[in-house]
Amino acid sequence: MPTTFLTAEWRNLLMANYAVDPAILRPYLPFGTELDDWQGTHYVSMVGFMFEHTRVRGFSVPWHRHFEEVNLRFYVRHRHPEHGWRRGVVFIREIVPRAMIAAVANTFYGEKYLALPMRHHWRPAGEDQLEIDYGWQVGGQWNELRATVEKANAPIAEGSEAEFITEHYWGYTRLGERRTGQYEVVHPRWNAHQVLGYQMQCSVARLYGPAFVEPLSQPPRSVFMADGSAVKVMGGERISG
């Protein structure tokens, strides 16, 4: 049975969700998984958030406990032979500010982490709003996800698009033509904040490839911010055939 690999808190997850042609995603599809959709639409999500109080196998590492992450992900599912369908995510790229974080994730989980200079700001905007900004530097130019959100939050409605985006509790990574890594992420259901305004500046072709330029140049289908919670990332397993 997998043991806990990492514990942390994920906070203020800004999620911008873009419709994408499934043909763009199929080359990234890990063995044993299939694309998941919400009411016939396939999504990629740009997600910025904070890791806080991070511990790996119970130990905290100085200067590696609190840090930003920005990732581009899409949604899949895998039929487990005993437990039925598991809904999960596949990451196109994950950006963090520390090389050691990227090396650990890439080594143990086969992920696609990249270390770049990063920054974030959470600012009050009047009594009822917050300004959220996640930035990462590519070739000397700052990219960013920026939004103004309501301070008040509410439970994510059952059957909603936001539930589809957030209720994927497994990660899948392509390790070869017939090998896939899988790991569980354990957390409670989150609440969501309404987004009042959103901007993205991103070197899409350089980070994710030219196929993603067109879908990420369109307005997102939705943007919201999840408040987040404590999380556990379990040890990895393998799917092979």
C-alpha cells in the first residue's frame, strides 16, 4: 500500500480553463488512460498556487517549504481492475522556483518540472476583493497569471464544471509506450471564489509547444479560485502492459 511521500498546504489555486481539441492532447496521453471531458468539452487548465509548510517523507527542507507553482494540465481517467474508474490529471509542464524541487519530482514521479525564477502577490483590493498574481520568468521576460477575486467563498456545486476541474484525485505520468506512473493526491473538497477579472501573459510556444498557442490565445471558458487545503501526495505506483 502506498505511503505518504509529501504533505503540504495548497492555497489560492487560480484556475483558468480553456477548451482544446482532443487531438492536441492525445500525444501526451499516458498508457492505460483515456481523455476525460465535461459535457463534451476537453479542457486544459493553467493553474497557479502556493505550496506552504511542505514536508517530504516527514522532513522539511530549509528554503523549500513555501514556494509557487504554475502548471498546465489536462484531464484523464483510468479504469483500475479492482476499484473502477479513477479520475486524474496529466501535466504538460509544471514550473517551480527551486531546482531541487524539480529534480525530486522528475526523479520520483517522472513529471515535467522546470525551475524558473518566480514570484507571487496577494493584495487586498478594497474590503471585499483580493488581487492574486503568480509570475514566472522566461528568457528575462515575466509571465503572469493575474486575477481579481471576491474574498467570500462558497462550496463548489455538485455537477458543476468547477467540480469537474477540482475533483480529479490522481496524477498520471507517461513513462514509456506501455508504462505509466500513477499517484494519489488526498484532500477534502474545496470552496471557490468568484473571479471578477483575469489576465494571462505567457510564453506558450516556448514552454508548451506551438500546438497550445491557439487554444491558450482564446478567452478561457471559465476562471475561478479554489481556496485549497492541506494535501497528501502518496507514493507512486506503476501501470504497465
